[in-house]
Amino acid sequence: MDDLLVEQRKLGLNGLVFFLILSNMFIPLSIDMYLPALPAMSDYFGASQAVTNLTLSAFFFSYGCGILIWGPLSDKYGRRSCLLVSTFIYVLAGAGCALAGEIYFLIFCRILQGLGAGGTTSISLAIVKDSFSGRLREKVLVIVIALSGIAPVVGPLIGAMILLFADFKLVFWLLSFVGIVSLILTLLLEETLAEEKRYSGPLIRTMGQVFVVLKNKSFLWLVIIFSLGSLPFMGYIAISSYVYEIYFGLSEQMFSIYFAANACAFILGPFLYYRFFRGYDNDFLIRGNFILCIIFGIAVMVFGSYAPWAFWFAFMPISLIVSGIRPLATNLMLEQQQDSTGTASSLINATNSVFGSLGTLIASITWGNIILSFGSILVIFSVLPLTAWLIFMRLPIPCLGVKKAGQFEKKPVI
């Protein structure tokens, strides 16, 4: 049954959805807006590509750690208060990034920024489950995931435009401004977690809820499988500017156009899923997702080195596929955990972010041809989650929306 579970007297339904979209834009904006400047930042600070890329990987890692902190805390103290504190940290850290005079202080501020951003993402996902149920929840997830994908489109374009008349520091001032807007909307937000539904144990045991949720085997398997599948996409974010600007010799502005064109596919994916594939067998959709990623990963290896348009054309379907499966994947994971929603949301985002930071590190350590090595990563980290999914489907573990206990244990792996 479709239902709006929590009324928002000040924001209203549309205002709540806008707030959720903005909250999910924090991460792509915090990354994509300064991607065109990565090579220039290396020159500015006199740092290597690997050290400069720590501003990405360190952000991802601290973001994952922040999620693990804020999600359980929001189960105890409520969503709104935790959002206010985490967003304030994000705003201050953004200002610190803008004022950084050397690379390691910038990395430190990015770590703080990631910690703050962890609250916005994990708590916003918990708010979705607090506020909606049934098909309405899935519809909201499609809208939030798709429209928050506008950030990867406009982010690099804005970053490239800024570089025409200013340096990368203005990007971080702009991120702080976005944080201030989110802070104002949080003040208008009605609390979505009722007092009687909050965790009442001591603070130390609140953090221990992470381990309680991890005992849910169906939830844990899904989180690991879908996080593995997101790893190569994060690798693309780390190396894309080097591929287009250094390997192909394009300008920062041309890179931003290619990056935005790829992000358009990321926006389109959830709408295509909702329009054409919702209602299909979930097992079929998930297997197909990973198989297609393997095929197009091979296409990147074979054709991606010929021209920038060839690299884009080979990788673009992966963006379409990965984003298209996200509403289904997110809803499936949330369905497996009926309580401790903030903790469950934090684990979903934290695992995804830790694997994402690993993806940026792996992609940054290239061997030989950067495109060939990246294509290898695409294939390897599509084969691994597909294999894990096939194993999971044979285990006697129930999974709401996919199988009942023991349903597939005698089924051959094909």
C-alpha cells in the first residue's frame, strides 16, 4: 500500500523530496565539481597524481566512516538534530578546503568534509523509509536517485566555468554555500523518527547496533554485492579527467562536456527502470545488470583507446545500467531490515563508499595504458559481484523480493 507516513507541515511533500534530492547531491557535487581541476591542482601544490587523488579517496573513506557514526546516532537522537550537526561540519570543512595553502591540509579538510557529508546521505535514506512505504517509496527513490544525478552533469560544467576566471578554491566556497542551503532546509524539516521508535539504550550500545544489523545475512549479502558493483564506477570518477585531458589532450571544458554527457545517462537509468523494467523478475534484472557491465567493460578495453568519443560510447552504457539498478537495489536492501533504519542506511552507504574509495585507489594506480587497465577493473569488478550473486541465490537464506529460504539451493550455477 502506498502511503505518506510523516507529514511535513513546513516543507510539504514537494519540499521534502527537494530536500532529499539536495542531500543526495552532496557527494557528486563534492567530487565532480572539482574533477576538471585535478591536474591543475597537482601543479599548484607540486604534488603527484597519486597524492592529489588522496583528496578523492580520503574523502570517500572518511565519508564512509561518517556514515557509520551518523546513522546509528540518528536512530537514538533523531534525524533532524544529527543532520544539523553533520551539515554544519560540512560547511566549515568546505571553507577550510578553500583556504588550504598546501596539499596535506586540503586532504585533512576533505576528511572532515567527508565526515560531515556522511550524515546527509545516510540520514536522508533513513528519512525515505521513515516517510514513505509501498510503491510510493520506490517512486520517491527513483526521483531522488535520478534527479540527484543532475549534480554529475552540472558539477564538472560549473567547475570548468569557474576555472576560466578563478582557481579551484572558489569551488569549495560554492560547496559551503550549498551546505548552508541544506542547513536552512533542515531547520524547516519535521522530525521523521518518533520518540517511541528511537533506540533507548546507552550511547556505546547505539554504535553497537551496527553489528546487530550485520547479523542479518540477507541484508549483508546484498550490501556487499551491490557495493562491489559500484567500485568500478568510482574508479571512473578518479581517472576520467586524466583520460580526457592528458591521454586524449582535451581541454578542461571539453572534459566537462564528456563527463556531463556520461552523467546524463546516469540520470536516465532510473527512469528507464521505472518505466520499462519495474515488475520484471528481480533475479533476472540483477544478473543481467552484471553481465552487461562485463560486456561493456570489454568494449572499453577493446575500443576505448581510439578516441575520446569511443571511450565515452563504450563506458556510457555502464552508467545507464548501474544507475538503473540502484532504485531496485536500494529498496531490496531496505526491505531486509525492518528496524534500526538509520543504522541500516548507514551500512548501505558506508560499504558503498569504502568500496568506492578502494575503486579510486585501484584506478589511480595504472599499469601501461590507462584505458586498458581501467577496462580490466570494469570486467573484474563486474565478474566478482555476479559470482557472489549466483552463490547467494543458492544459499538457504531468505531474501524479501527475490527468494524464500532454500528456494534456490539445488539450482546449478550457470
